[in-house]
Amino acid sequence: MRLILASASPRRAELLRAAGIPFEISAVDIDEQFHAGEKPEGAVARLAQAKAAAVVARFPDCVVLGADTTVVVGGEALGKPADPADAARMLRLLSGRTHEVLTGVCLCAQGRRLLHVEPTRVRMLALSDAEIAWYVSTGEAADKAGGYAVQGLASRFIEGIDGSHSNVVGLPISRVYELFKELGCDILKTSL
């Protein structure tokens, strides 16, 4: 069975490639705004499901993977920063604190749908204004939930991770693999 990734995220694609999971990409353009009063766990689950549903309609005979990630600190969900000032604001919120990264994963195949939200706790060092300004100036924060990339330059600011490292990057690979098995899809035999 073919796997279709319902995402244009280069990080998700890199994670799947690194795990040796063959896939194709069919990105979707959906409104990723949270609804008023919506809890972050519910929002990432809803968005992952919406992405997968949009693609499975085009590829009904394939396995479709949708995902959405957010960062939560002090009850506030941090998506992708709107601009450099917003990225700096997010980093100030995260500085010296533990936050949670939530990724909603939806896997659809043969009329079945599995939905899971993976939490990972991340401890960030206290950052100076100069460190925040430097990091934002690199441009790396631009399209990352929470305004940082754990796999990039921001790795120097991460004190510890409790849970899946790949989840913080954007896709909990081991959980995705377990969902494949739960659906009865032998990913080891999946081909393009």
C-alpha cells in the first residue's frame, strides 16, 4: 500500500525518510487556526484529521498520514510565529521553562481512521535578550511551532526532553509505526 503524507513539512518528510518509510507527499491547504475556547489537544487532533481527510478523498486506496504540532506553555498554545517580533515573544515565554509539544496524528486506510495526540515535555534554558535576538535573526524560527527548531540551532538552548524527540521535530515516528501496525499495514512492505 502507498503512504501519502498530507503535509508539506520538510521536517516530517525528513523524519519518515530517516526511518526508512517510503511515502509520497500531497500537501493540503486548510485553515490551521484554533477555534475559540478549543483545547490544544483537541485542536491538533482536529487539524491532523482534517488534513488526512482532505487527502484520503483524493487517494482512497492509500494510507494517508495527517499531522499537526503545537507548543503549549502556561496554558497558551504557540503555533508558527507571525513575524520575527512574534518569534521573539514566544522565545521569551519559553525561556527558562518547561513546555509541552503536542502533535496530533491521524492515519487513514481502508475506511478506518486512527487518531492519536503525542505529548512531549521540553525544558529550555533561560535565554538572554541577546540570545533571543540572535536566534530570531537566523530565520530558523520563522515556520516552526513555538518559534524554534530543536533539530537546528536552537538545540543549544534545550536542557532536556521527556518523551519523543521526533515529536518535537514534528512527527512521533515510533507512534506512527505503532499506528501502522494497529491498522494492519506492514510498513516494511510498503512501496511507492
